[in-house]
Amino acid sequence: MLLSEQNFQTIDQDITTRSHAILATNLCKSVGEAPNKIDILTNLQLQVALGESVAIVGSSGSGKSTLLGLLAGLDNPTSGSVTVQGAAFSDLDEDARAAVRGKHMGFVFQSFQLLPTMTALENVMLPMQLANQNKASQKNAKEIAMETLAKVGLSTRLNHYPKQLSGGEQQRVAIARAFAPQPAILFADEPTGNLDLATGERIIDLLFSLNQAAGKTLILVTHDVKLAQRCQRTLTLNNGQLSET
């Protein structure tokens, strides 16, 4: 039975006090029905400690992005469970999961997921605006968004819309949007996949500067060997299972 947003306050308190970031137990994800059913993940187990950095690698089509989406509550598992800092995340309904993400998580999407009718600045401000509705917080959100866009080298692109930006610039806006609220857990799906070498190295440094701040956790999917090597652990996804590399 899914828990509604009425239960969120208790869940939210649990999330801020528990000792581990992510726990996936017997996680399964399948698509389709027999005889055409495809098992993407099968009884997968994963535990990530608070403040840990973990890279998930594997061949294309192995289910890495699917796993990341399940851990972040963007999708529901076929069976099994995900807990976030001790709270039963996969038992929450969609609204409550969104509330948890808004307060505690950042997600860098491989496909950017920028809103086309908003400028770069507005895209980065949006998560903070949704979490904080008062005027003082709105002003603070703008300042934080401007500072974060400057960190990713986009201080001259604040008022540009996504269609006016290159693929690499859109990726940097997406990264800034995830960084800006200073989430406890940051998920990143191929965060350097659309960036040139120099910008990619800068973004890697930013990812790990956030991870090294108190209590921050980083879970990323990557084909970038140098990026994976910067993480404390590297896990390989193969045949629906994770193994230590």
C-alpha cells in the first residue's frame, strides 16, 4: 500500500536522521508480458553510505539509467524496495516521492530535461522556488542560481533559452539545476557525456566538491573511466546484477 503525502512529515524526519543514504533490496524491474517479458534488473542489492561516491558502469542497454531512476523514485520497481536514509521511499505515492526529491535529491538527466519556455537562470531557480514559496527565498534562489551557473561557466548565458544553447551548455545548465539546492543525494546520468574535455574536468571537480561537503552522497552512471575512478566505489551492472569492480 502506497503512503500518501499525509505521511510525508514523519518520513521526512526519518530521512534527515538515518545513517545510510540508499538501500535497494531484491530490486526487480521488468517490461512487457510473457512470452515477450524482458527482465532488466533481477533481485538487485545495493547499499550506499552517507557521503559515499559510487559509480555505476556497464554496457549500453544494461539498465544503468533504469536503476538510477528507480533509486531516485522516478519510476517504480516491479518488486523489491528502495529506502532513502531509512525511509521506505518505494512505499510512497508519487506526490510524496516528489516532495522527498525536492528536499533531499538532485538529478542530472542525460537528456537535460530543461523547460524550453524558461531561461537558463529560470530553469536553475525552479527547484528552489518549488521548495520555498516566500519572497525572501525567491530572491535567495536567484542569487544561488546565478552563482551556480557561474561555476559551470555560464554567467553570460543566464537569459538564454535552451534552444539558444549548445548541447554542452544545456548539460551544464542541467548540472547547475541539480547542484543549486545543495541536495543530500545527487544522482547523475552520464554528467560529462556532452561536454568537451576541459569543461568535463571542471564538472567532475564540481561533482566531487559537492560530494566532499558534509553529508553529501553521489551516485552516478558513466562510461567515463576517469570519472569512475574518482569515486570511492565502482559497480558494474551486468545481467541485472551489480558486482564490485
